[in-house]
Amino acid sequence: MRRVFRGRVGMDSRYDASLLIGASEIPRTYVRFLEDVGRKILRSLNKVLSRLDLDDDLLKKAVNHLVGRGKLVRGIFGYILGVSLGGDEDKVLLVSTTAELYHTASLIHDDIIDDSSFRRGLPTVHRQYGLNRAIIAGDLLIIYPNYLLSSLGGDVIRIFAEAGINLCDGEALELNYLGRIDDVDLDIYNRIVYKKTAVLFEKVLEAIGVVARRNDLIPMLKNLGKYLGMAFQYRDDMLDFVGDPNIMGKPSRMDVGKPNLIAVLTNNYNMDVDEALDYSYKLVSRYVAKSQAIVNDIPVGPFHKEILNLLIDKLGERTG
């Protein structure tokens, strides 16, 4: 008899809010709320991945290797906005869940291209399970979310497909400049950042607008996602120079040779590292302000508004 592997995902459904908000003191009510949202997304990830019937045990493990181990920032932002706008919780949760699956797929393929050894404190998928299975696992984590999203209609699938097209284009655009940092100006760098990072934030929030039936807010939600994504990547580039590898889950200076913001500024704009970090912090602050202006205009309740602004504040904190 053919054995079909139906093992549990086995990920821990506990969520540590400090991954998202750091160790600073914030009201316990907010912490409990974020932990509850994180647990819901982790349980949902467990649920959808446990439904996968795969013959190959190692593929199942490769697919599950990184899922649910990060901050869940895309999923959490999407969930809070969707529920606060009156969206059906199950539909909102499905969008948040698939956002995390798509993001994990992009990380697996990105690590292959960069030949990275560590991600989220673990060996990368291709190091742990081999290159071929890592490629297949990444492919599966793109295909399976489309299957899951089919229950929400073609518009949502189209939105995520648009994100995927941009992610691929951004990755390819970045490849053109590997080892050619002197040729990268801020315009090229920002195009790469938008396509590789910001567009997924943008499309997740666009999909949230669709499932919440708030088409009137979709332009604002898309801009919010774009601004969050740009700020997130700027800050990540700063952390690559000043962050703690034990917290980041990967060695620092991993982006050397790639169009990292600090490298672009120091190589092409006559700045030393401190000046580049200061300039980058101002860029983050600018997008944080743009994001909070939109949040304050969106018709959500005061508690959710406070939570969202808190999360954006944390994104804008100085890293070094």
C-alpha cells in the first residue's frame, strides 16, 4: 500500500510579541492582543499546512522549516486592519495566513540565490534539505496559497499574483547589480525595494480591502502597505550593519555586494557609515509619518488605531 505522509506541521502556536515590538514597556493589554493575533495566524498556518498530503517526508519538512518563525508582520497588520474594518474574520485570517506563506516562499528562493546559510536562527532550507527540494518547497508555497485563496474569488488571487510578478522582477533586477554597487543610485535601489519588499505589503492590504468590502479605502490601504514596506526594508538594511545577529537570526553584513541602502549611500553619495545611518533613519521616519497619517485617516476604532500606530512607531525606532 502506498504510504501518504500526513504529518502535523508541529510548529509552536505560541507567539512572542517581543519579536514585533521589542523589549520596551508597552501596556499589557496591547501585548496580549498582539499575542492573540499571532497565535491565530500560527494556528491557521498549522491548519492549512497539515492538510497537505505529500508522499515525500523531506518535502513536507522543507515546506514547514521556516513557516511561522518570523515576526508575522504582514499577517498581523493585515488581520488587524481587516477585522477593524468589519471584514469577516475567517476571510481576513486566510489572507493573513497566505501572506505569510508567500513571504516564506520568497525567503526560500532568495536564500538559494544568495547561497545564504542561516535564516531565522536555523540553517536555510537548501542547506538543510538540499537545493532541489528547497526549490520545490518554495514553488509549493507559491502554488498552495493560490489554491487556498480560490475560495475568496479571482480578484484576491489576481492581487497576490501581481505581487509575485513584481517579486520576481525585483529579484531579477537586483541580480543585475550584484557586485556592482557603484552603479546603483537611490532610484534603482528604491525600485528594487518596492518590487522585492514593499509590493507584498501593498498587495496584502489591497486584498484586505477587497475581503472587507471596502473598495473605497483600497487606494489608501495600498499606499499604507507601500510605505510600511519601504520603511521595513530601509530599517532591515540598517540592521544589517548594526543589528545583533542573535536577534536577527542571520549573520550581519549578509547583504554586502547587494544593493543595500547603507552600501549605496557610502559608495555613491560620499557618506561615511554614520552619515548613511542617519540619512537612512530619516528615510524611515518619513515613511513612518506617511503610514501613520493614513492610519489616522482610516475609519477604525481607537484601540486598533493605537495598536497600529504603536507597531509603526516600533518600525521607526532608531537602530543604532
